[in-house]
Amino acid sequence: MQASVRDEHIQREIWNGAVPIEINLAKNESLGCKSTPEAYYLLAQRNGYLALLSDEIKQHFLQFFNEGDIDDDIVWFSYGDAPLKWHFPTGVLFDMFDRQQDIPWKIEAHFKNFPSDQIIDYSLTEALKSHYMNNLKEANYLKGGANSKINLLSKEEQNNLWDGLKESNYDKFWGTHQILSLETKDLRYVPIRILTHDKKIIQDPIYAYNGQDEENTLLDVLQEHAVNYFPKNTDQYDYKVYVHGISPPMETPITWLAYHCCHPDNFLYICIIANS
């Protein structure tokens, strides 16, 4: 499916999706501050990464610290007792914790004791870009069995992808990203990451079509690759799914979701959440 036949309106609306966030300094780090830290509020791009916001968040909270109080140059975030894995897009993290009714999303910022055993270090800006490009290459290899399209991108085109993501610039990003498009019939696998209620990650090779040459639906994929959550021979489930904060119809073709709802790294993220 080429970019010219995509529903650009839907794609642009998804790109503009944001999560309202209230960030407070972690309680155990605010005790020695010279003044009471004020919360920081922002609308975070669903498609973006918390790590890309770290500089502005750091600048806000540094004013409350005494000089020399900060151990680490890197800020990290948590929700409850769980460190937030920045390498997942912000909207995916929000959906994983099922906080749609709890807005703004209240998370904590930390400047000490970076949990390197749980979160990837991103102290260097190039580490962020490298992580993104590696994900993009992985997704495109799944789609086409090769990375020739990415390898042929000029330096300017690669920068447009990264800068468009950082700047939330739809036209800059998608103007280059469409070069990576494939027709549905040419898809080898659909790049999908399924994040489960118990924080497991399922990333199996997923076909666009079944053995009868019919397009697989969202339900087909879930019953094949997440059968513990969506068993066959029933239409009553204990779980729901979120894609960009919405629960799409189970009969939605998986290729439609992949083309319209993929994240900038070209993966479609599906969050499985227990029904409340």
C-alpha cells in the first residue's frame, strides 16, 4: 500500500495524538531541595519518547536543587514502582498502564540511582537516534526481507526522519518515510509488537494473509499469537486491546492497522489490557 492511497487524515490525526502528563520530582529526592519542587506539565507526543523530553524537564527541576546535589546527568521516569522504559513510545507506555481515565498521567522524575539493569542508557543523544534507526531497520527487514531502501536513504533523508520525530513535524517525517512503503502484496511479515497485561513482549513473524489468501484481521493475529488472552471458539474475552489509545474493531484488517497506526519506527504496537 503506497502513501498515495493511505487515508492521510487518519494518519495525521494519529501523528498529532498526545498524552497530558504531570511530572513530579520523586519524593525521596525532593527532601533536600532548597525549595518545594513544582510539578511540570506538558503534552507529550504519543509517537515520541520520554527521553526526548529530558532536557526541558531537567531544566525545570534543576532550579529546586542545591548545586552539587545531582549525582547523574541523566533523568529517568517512573510510574508507581515501575521505571518507565523510554525505548517504548510514550503513548504505548501510557496505554500499558491503562490510565485513560486518569488524566493528566502522573509520573515521577528521578535524577539519582539510574536503574541500568532495567532501562537502556541514553546519556548520549546519538544513542537515542541509533536506537530509533535500529528499530526502523528491524521493522523494514521484517516487511521486505532486506534493508536496501533504508540503506539507500541519503544522510539528509535519515536526518529528516529523526528530526521530524524530535520536532513532531509531520510533513518532514512522512515526506521521507513514504520512501520505505511497500505494497501489501509485497509484505513478507507485518512488523508488530504485542505488549501483554503482565508486561511480556510478543514479537513473532506475523503474516498479512492466511492460508486461504485472505487478509488476517486483528482478532486472527491475537488468536494466533496471543491465544492465552484471546482464545479461539469464544467471543467473550477477559482482555481488551489498545492501539494508540483506542480499541479498534477486532475485524479490522491487520495491514490497515499497520499502515495507518504504525509508530515512526514502523512497528505496530498492540497493548493487551485486562478488562476492569
